[in-house]
Amino acid sequence: MQPGRLEAAGAFIMERNPTCAVEKGYPTMEDNQIRPPALVEPASSLSNQEIRRYSRHLIIPDVAMDGQKRLKNAKVLCIGAGGLGSPVAMYLAAAGVGTLGLVDFDVVDETNLQRQVIHGTSDVGRPKLDSAEERIKEINPNVNVIKHNTLVSSDNAMQLFEPYDLIVDGSDNFPTRYLVNDACVLLGKPYVWGSIFRFDGQLSVFWAEYGPCYRCLFPQPPPPGMVPSCAEGGVLGMLCGTIGSLQTTEAVKVITGKGDPMIGRMLIYDALELKFKELKVRKDPECPVCGKNPTVTELIDYEEFCGVTPEVAEFASQLAITPREFEELRQSDPNLYVLDVREPHEWEIVHFPEAHLIPMNDVPDRVSEIPQDGTVIVHCKVGQRSAEVLKYLHYVGLKHAKHLAGGIEAFATTVDQSMPRY
């Protein structure tokens, strides 16, 4: 395992946080052998066509007619129709889940196609929900698809989740993960969690009635900016299929009451070394949402909780220049210092010829390389890292620094469309 890879994926919290529930001696489902019953009651019958379609399930003794009827009666909500949501939605549909809800508010982008296999090239520019629905209906027209074209928030999560039996979380950011967890705990619903980053994946099932919740595993979110998104850090496309398929398997187990679901356990997958590691997750009696004396009894501001406050964004917006203003500076200011805070492998894809590369995490050690006067423009891919660096530079006295709004991606889109985009 390369140092720092799990750190970026989120498991660094367990390794660095001594209060993490993995290291505590709390009882787990494994310790007391509690097993949840089947989540969903079986439907009354299967049609002849359904029996034919699901015949390979029906001849598995642990699924059989009873399990397939439970799948038919199940209502599952998928958070996201992206990297994880794609295989989850397709396999749940193929498995015969009767009602499948999809939550997404984005449109298909060309960069999605490397991993979001529910969408195709002809879908670029379309709402993800529309292309996902078409693909699901092609796989299994028996599935009732319910589209929720919205961003999951504290204002709507409880209403969104309430009609469903099970939630499958395919989100890619910490505020949504904590929001999904808290809403499920408050509603008494189980959910299947998955996380992916570069070559690493993680998986667990959280059901507070029978084991720990996400907050038991990760009491505190990582510091803002430490864990890059897939858009900035990348993800191996087929990793989505691996973790998404495992999420679907866990969902089927919970619905049918078969097997040993990943409650009280977390699976870590290293695709580079093709290794799986399992960690026991212990319920935290002091957990603020599922503990003995919960303090979180309603949904909160998860952006603020995760440190994604408007403070940095507001600060950076006051010191931002547009791509066209940046191009004018490039042409008119011979002393312009362009600071690229991306990673070397991003630099190899595309960079401004006059730029100086100092990756974000190296800036504190190399700040002396940045001019003390003149015009300094900081940029990254889309503006998040450069905003963090800009605030740091002003903190150490480089008050003349500004940053490029939208990063090199915005510049390539609006000014120089011949530049590679990634």
C-alpha cells in the first residue's frame, strides 16, 4: 500500500484519530451475533414472465421465490447516478428491485464516460436522470423508476428517504455522507455506503439499530482541502464497478435477510495490489447521533460541519480574476508570476508555459520561492485548491496574490479551447 493513498480515500481518520470507533472495545454485531431480519416483506406473487426473467435467482436456495418476491417489493433509493450509482442502479434493476429511486441534479459530461457506465456518448449534455432511466428501462421494464432531480440537503432529505426501505449512498463528498447517515439514523433506515478514490475503495452497511453508523466510524470529517474530489484526484473507472457491485450485493442481502451483511465491518479494497482488508467497526455509545444520549436529533448544516464554510470561498471571490482578465495580464504584465498548485501528473496533461509548479501541500515549505511583490496569480484545475492556497498566502503576508476563478478548466473553456481538458 502506497503511503497516503488510504489517507486520501478517507481511512486516514481511523489511523490518526485515537477516538475512532474501530479502536474502541464497544460490542459489535459480531460479538453478540445479532442479525437483522429480512428488510422487506415478500410480494404476493411473481408473473410467469418474471419467473422466466429471474430464473437464475430462483434456483439459488438462499434466494428462491421468497427472496425474489422481497426484491420485487423493495423500494431502494440511490444517491447519485454517477460512478457508483451507475453499477448500483443497473444491477438493482437487473436483480428485480421493484421501485428504484434516483437522486441527481447533474448533466452528463464527457469526463463521466470513463466510469459512469449507465450513460453513453450520445447522452452528453443530457440530465443524468433521463439517460439513467432509459438504460434501466432497457435492462428491466418491470422496474418503477422514480427520478428526484435535486441536490440532497437538510431541507429535503427526510422527505426523500422516508418512502424507501433502503438507501444506497453513491455520493462523492463528506457533507452528503454525513447528511445521509444522520437522516437514515433518525428515520431508522439502513444504508449501504461506498467510497472510491484513485485505486482504493471502501464499503460498509450502516444500520444503527443493529450496529454502528458512519459517525461511529468517522467521528469527524477531514480538514477542508485534504481529501480531493474525484475530479481533482482521479479514480480508476472500473473501481466503480467493483465497489458498486459489492454495494448492490449488500443491498440484496439486507433486503432478503440472507447472508452476513457488512454491519459492524468495513471492507477496504486496494486495486493496485488486488487485496481486500476487513476492519471491525464498533458502535460508539457516545456517538452524537446513534449513541445512548444523542445530541444530533435533527439534520444540521453539513457544509459547516465539514468545514466547507463560505469563508474561504467568499475571501477568494473578492480576490479572483476571470479567465479573460488573466489572459490580458499574460499579454501585458512581463513580471506576472503564475503559481500552479496542482500535482505534477496534472501539469503533464496541460499547463501554462510561464507557470511555476508548487503543489498545494508543498506551498508552506516553498513559500520563499514566491515573489514578495508584483502580480501573483494562483491557479489549480477548478479553483478549490487555489482558493485554499490564496488564503494561506495572505495569512503569511503575500497580500498581493490573487487567484484564477474556475482554474485552468475555466480558461480552457472560455479563452483557449485548443487546450486539453481533463
